[in-house]
Amino acid sequence: MQATSPCVTCPHRDLGFCGALLEKRIEESRSPQDANWQHYQTVTAGKQIAARNQASEDVFVLCSGWGFRFFQLPDGCRQILNFLLPGDLFSATSVFEQRFHFSVKALTAIQISGMRRAEIQSRLTANPGVLTALAKFCVAESVASDELLTALGQRSAEERIAYLFLHLTQRIAARSVIREQRYPFPLRQQHIADAVGLTPVHVSRVLSLFRERGIVELSGGFLQVFNFTELARIGSLN
Amino acid sequence: MQATSPCVTCPHRDLGFCGALLEKRIEESRSPQDANWQHYQTVTAGKQIAARNQASEDVFVLCSGWGFRFFQLPDGCRQILNFLLPGDLFSATSVFEQRFHFSVKALTAIQISGMRRAEIQSRLTANPGVLTALAKFCVAESVASDELLTALGQRSAEERIAYLFLHLTQRIAARSVIREQRYPFPLRQQHIADAVGLTPVHVSRVLSLFRERGIVELSGGFLQVFNFTELARIGSLN
DNA sequence: CGGCAGTTTGATGTTACTCAATTTAAGTGG
DNA sequence: CCACTTAAATTGAGTAACATCAAACTGCCG
């Protein structure tokens, strides 16, 4: 990880994404003498940023690019817990806990913003906007996690992958204008497999099926949705 | 649900379980005129307490008995998200969100305490102990959910069930003195199945296997652990 | 042009599901 | 306390979904 010059402004600060909003609220309320409350870093694609049990004084927000949060098991396999998009906190728990209970990797090249935990905590009671931003993130995180849990526990391979696509495309669309249902989508099939609890081989088969049936196509770092209705029918949890 | 006379004291208030602790901190900080900040209810076994999308002015803590939080799918199957033990908040998200994004059922006969959300929110900034208690619950909830997600995504039937047993016995032991590794355990095999994403039939087979191998035995509402080492070897995520 | 990572395809194996019948346990009313 | 009823658990046989293994193919980059 290499530290860059101060204050590359996070492009999502004004969009209301919880992590970025948190950052904004804190900056608004900072006193002039806090020069070092926050710093930016650039990380190359594929690099691990945080490891389970590692301690840090900082709370991180993803500013640009994609990352993912995961558990690494001793037998080598891993579970991806969620994907991090610009404006996301790594985890709401980091505001209270010094140690990560998870690991984080950069999926693409990314920029992250680290804010002093002590700063955030002291603003939490002082500035109501900070608490609100954190609460909002906390709720979103919890809902997403409950939904993924349901997908993994109760649904078939096709349904899980469709669910993942629906969930991610929604989040991507909230961050940037999407034309013709074509979403930037830097995941390899291995990532999809690790997120929904399948093997890459089986993910490949399901994707071929989706392609044949004209539902979605994943290639060249983009996800093209041809038949949203059908995708929603398969992947929706309701 | 039937309202009972005021102030059946929650027996776990002094044990530091996050929901109960939250209740305690709020009571400590309440002004004398807040007579109606909180109320208790008794619910019979099997009854549904909360439904997805339902709104409530209250935030609930389980005082006695067992409950569970779940998603109901239109095809009839359900995913149990977690089991609620005495001292647990239904969910940390309820402090901020008016509507439940999940449903809740009583597993045994239970007592619940409902606290006005507005009261809690106003105390969050005023009383640092309230925020700390909530943060602690939020972290525990998030860690548990990440672990279960990993178990469902990456592990076999035996491993998932062993994981569930380990997780629950730990939580039970934190609340009451356990002798001879015999834990009160009111779950039916159907509940285990819904929690770890298996069919009741397969749960039955795995439990038979555990019994034959002298690891654990589940019967008569109790879980008896005979070989903790082996159970931990199978179910541990590390 | 060669090398590598990622994807696809086929053949085979295993885990867990489904369906159905049977046994056991838990209530319930006489 | 015992017959009757009902829910829960067990067992067996057959099947489907997904995993595993291995080989071939594709696109990309030096």
C-alpha cells in the first residue's frame, strides 16, 4: 500500500452512501487543528488490505474501485461476505472494534480513505449526522447479510447467482448512470463461486445456461442484462 | 400477545448481554416522568411475534425463553437467521428502522420487553453507556452472521450442524451454569434444518451419526455433548 | 509466437434431496 | 393410568444437484 498526497476527494461523498456520508459528516464537524484525522491510500488490484485479527487505529471507506470482504478457512477455501463498492465502509463493526474479524482484498485497483477511529467515536455523540450515517450503513449491511444467508441456505445454484446479480446491479446503478442494462462487473467466476458457495466449474455452467436463455451475459468485465424480468423471477427472494 | 403487569425484571440485566444491558442503561438514565418507556409481554410457544414489513414503535428484548428470527419465502420454506436467547435484542437494526425486515417467532413460551424506539434514540447521544451497549450487540450480530454465512457457503452438512451446536452451546453457557455438558436445547430438527439449510430428514441422519460416534446426543429438549474435542474439530471454522 | 490465467466441456462421483413407509415420542381426553 | 391422537423422528430406496477430476480451449500480454 502506498500513501498518496492528501485529499483525493472521494467522488461519492455527495451521493449519500453511508461510508462516504460518514466521512463527509466528520469532515464538516472537524476542528481546524485536526490535520491528520484522515488519509488516502492507493492499492493495486488483487492485493490484500486487511487480515482477520489484525488491529488498526483506522476505519476505512472505499473511495474508488471494487473490493471484497471475506473469511479465509484453513483448508484453503474462502467465503466472500460481501463486495465493497465506492462509498462503502469495510464494515460498520470497525467503528467499535479495533480488530478486523474478516479479511479484505482489492478486486480492482482501488483508493481507500482511512479515518481515525477515535475521531469517529468522539463525533458519534457530538454530531447526530455521524450517528445517522453509521446507523444507515449498519442497517443496510445487516439486511444484505440476512438476504445472502437466505439465498445460500434455501436456494439453488441458478437462484443464488441470479440473486447476486440483482443485488449487485442495483447497487451499481445507485452509484452511476447505467445505459442499456450494461453494468461494469469486474468479478471473475471464482469470485462469484466464493460468494454464493459453488464451485467455479458449476458457476460456468450456470452462466452458459443464462447466456443460452438470453437472460444475462458476463464478459469483458461487464454484465449485460438482456431479460431483467426473467432474472428477477429467478433471483428475487420474495 | 398478552400484556402482563409492569416490570417483571429481566433476569439477564446484570449479566451484560447487550439487549438487557441496553435496557438497564436506559432505565438508569430515565427521568421520573417517563412511566411508559417500557412494557413487558408474555407470548406462548410457537406464536409469531413480528412479521416482515410490519412497523412498530418499540424495540424488543427477549427476557426469558427462546425465539428465532427468520425470512419466510413465498414457496413456503424459511431461513432461520439466528436464535434469540434471553438478553438478546431482536435486531440492532430495530433501533433505527421502524419496520422489521424479518419475522420473529417464539420457540418456547417467552417474555419480551418492548422499549419505545424514540426513548432509546434520544438516550443514544445523551448517555454513552447506551451507545456502547448497542454497539456491542451490533458487532456480535455481525460476526455471528458472517460466520453462519461461511458455514452455509463452504461447509458440509455435518460441519454446519456441528458449528450450530458449538455456537449455541457457547451462548447458552454464557447465560447459565452448565453441568456435565448438558444444555437446554428446545429446537426441533426442523429448526436445525431451517437454520443450516438442510432438510429435516438429512438432519436426522447426521444426528444419528453423531450419536453413534458418541459426539453429541439431542433428545428431550437437551443437548448432551460427549466429545467436545471432536465436535469442535468438525464444526470449528478455524 | 509462447505462456498463463481463466473459462469451457465431458465423464464420473458424492452429497444431500425426495418420497414413502414405519417407529417413536408427546399429548389428550376418558 | 391407559387407549387414542397427533407430531416428530427414523429408515430405506431412488434421484437430482452439485462437486471433482482432467483435458481442451480462449483471450490476453509480454
